[in-house]
Amino acid sequence: MQPQAYLDSLQPLAMRFGLERVERGLAALGRPDREYPILHVAGTNGKGSTCAMAAAALRAAGHRVGLYTSPHLVRFHERIQVDGEPISEEQLADRIEEVRRACPWSEAGGPEERLTYFEFATLLGLAHFAVEAVEVVVLEVGLGGRFDATNAVTPRVTAVSRIGLDHVQLLGSTLDAIAREKAGIFKRGVPAVVAGNQAPEALAALEEEARRRGAPFQVAASSYLGRVSLRGPHQRENAALAAAALRLLDSAGVHVGEGPLAEGIAGARWPGRLEEIKGVVLDGAHNPDGAAALAAALPALYPGRPVELVFGVLTDKDHLGMLEALGPVARRMHLVAPDSPRARAPGTFLELASRRCAAVDVHENVLAALTCARGAARDGALVCVAGSLYLVGAARRHLEEERTE
């Protein structure tokens, strides 16, 4: 079976919280996660950008670096990278066979024993990093923290980016509850750093959880003063968190140094975050805080340009909160369903969107929405795609195909 076909067979949307299956899998694989120090990063917004900057700085310091992130934009292989290179198809096939051989109980047992898609992916990444003899790993939490598959590891340092309301059905409906779930990655004796500018409710919960779990705790600066390659004012806060986490890693024996730290943050790349391809801006904002950051960034980066917004959301996201943030900065909204079984049908929130933006239309697919928006932007307007990483990934695929024609 081809690697992607096997991964698809694991039911990508299945979620079963708990660390038992991953811990059993890691033991069967010989605990590959203990062969390298780990920086473990959780949070609602900015954790992927923080990971990208940290990984870039560690590479600049001369380390061989593993980076595990999710979700992917175009191909699964993006999730597992060594020194910026995604895992190859051949390597992915080898790692899948390695995990399947080590964990026969996953396929032979009942539903409660079977590894979920994300659990299997996490084992793949951690095993691959050991095979590739990386010197340090930057590990991004998938969802929450306390029961996330990545939390089966013992890191050298933990970091938490800004907390916001997202996945409320799973993590809780208050910042306090969500912050406590994210703080589940804190471990006794392991230094923890959290982003500056946290909401007071979230910061209080993070600090209390760190104290309860015995994790040395600090708050990063609210803004990084050096050069930041990732665009948008909010990236300075993410850069400050990355810098603070890297300094803790340095103190814990993973040498970084201020020069490589600055070089990495100044040169990091992270697709789908205020990324511009062929004049189209792609941003993974998929909750109200992310949408607010995007709404602030667009006029700062593109002053005076009206915005043609291609927008789609999943059913479990706060679409109203995102519409309220992005509606005022859009000249027209082009609504479309992301390529996901969880996509929210555009017609179900057409009226809500129309109350917040003067002109709104609905499209059958991402390509149709993108084509219409680009046509409407011939007068010098800016096309922006946001609302879901699935939507951004599909738009990015179309734009990359154009670029290679």
C-alpha cells in the first residue's frame, strides 16, 4: 500500500485523547524520543511560526534539526522535516513499515488499541528523527497539550504561544480552561516560557499550572526588537517567544548563541502565514484571534489597497468571530467551502457575512473563488485567502502549479 493510502486508512479525523497508545508505541520502537533534546511548543496562535523560527535558529547554530508540525498545507511530508527538508516518499514508506512492525497490536486490536492518524504520524516523526541522527527536535503540539500525542515525550524546554478561544468543544469555552489544557505540556523541572501579551486570565492559569507541576516559569518579552522575516506585527511576539525558548535551550545544554538566534529569526520561512505567491496573500488565520491579527497586518503591509477576501471555515470554528474581524477590511468576500469533510457550507453563513461586508458571493470550489477574486482585483486590489489551513493549502497548490507552468 502506498504511504498516503495507508495514512488515509487511519481515518485522519478520528480523535481519541490519551497517551497510552503513543507511549506503548514509543516503547516498542525503543524510545527514539530519548535520543535527542526536544523543544515542545503549544499554544492557540503562533506556535507554528514560533517553531519555524526556533528551528531556523538552531540550524544557524550548526545543529542537525528535526521539525515536526501539523497540519500540512499540501503534502503530509511537510510535517516531518530534517534541516528544512521534508521526509521523502521512500523514507516515509520505510518509517511506516517500521512503526507497523513495532506496533502489530494497532492493526490487530480493537478500536481502542488502534493508533489514530495523528498518533501514528507522531511516532513516524519521532522515529525518523532518530534514524536521521538529529541533534535537536522542535515539536509542535497538535491540539491542546495535556492529552496530545506529542505529550508522551520529556522535553528539555516547553513553550506556549498566545492563548485564544479555539477548539472550544474539546478544550473548554474559557481562556482559563484552554490555558490549563495547553499547560499540560509543563513538566517538573523542565523550564517553561510563555508568550508575552497573554490575556490576564490565560496568564494566571499558565502560571498556576507551572507552579503546580513544578516547572520553572517565565514570560517572554512582548516583542522582539531584531529583524523578523515572517510578516505581520504579531510575528514580533512569536519571535520573542522563540528567542526566550532558545535561550533556555542554550542554558540546558543545546548551544545556540545570540548570533545564530538573530540569524534564524531573520531568515525563517513558514508557508501559508502572510505568504505572498503570484500577488495572492495566503494566511492560515482560522480563529478570531488569528483573524484579528490578519486584519491588523493587511493595512500595515498593503496600505491603501482594498481587499478581495477568499474565505472559508470548518464547522467547529468560530466563523462569526472571524467575520467580525475580517469583514471591515474586505471590499468583497468570496465564500467557499474548504476541501474537508468538516467544511461549513458557505450558504449557511452568507447572511452573516453580508451584514459585515458590502459585497459577498459564493463559489463552488477554491479555484473558482480564487479566479473570481483575482479578476475583481485587476484594479490594484489585494487578493487574500484565509479562514482555514485546508483552504490556504488548496489555494497554494493552485498557485504553485501556475508558477511551474
